[in-house]
Amino acid sequence: MSKLITVFTQAYNVEKYMEQCIKSVMAQTYQNFEWILIENGSTDGTREIIRKYAQLDNRIKAKYFDQNRTDGNTITKAVDWWALKEDG
């Protein structure tokens, strides 16, 4: 059995590219992965696109922030959130 790989991606106001990004990752030949997709308070349609695909594929674990976090801690907060889910 292949090892589980965790991929982290942060998205902010990338509605124009988000669907293409998701389709590209999901089309990879290596399928044993989980994808932590962090929506960083977008004001365009990014959140809706992520939500749609997260409902279609349980490998996508979406984390949503209500406001754009420009303090550089977005990934750290998401990793903490993911670690708590994995432990519990």
C-alpha cells in the first residue's frame, strides 16, 4: 500500500484559477493523498468552488477563514486545525 501524502494549499481570491487547480491535483496518478485546502477569506467565488469540490471528494479537507489573514499564520493555523482532527 502506498503512503498517505498530505498536501496543503492556500487560496485567496483565485476564483479564475481555482477549478483548474483542483482538477489538476485530483487528476494526479498518485491517488493516496489528502488535500488540506485553505480558503483565506476570499471576496470572490473561491470559497464556493472549494466547497463544491470538497463535497464531491472526501480527500479534500477544506478550512475556511472569514477574513483574509495577512499575518503569515494561515498555514500554521490550518496545520494546527488538521493536527487536532488527526489526533481526535
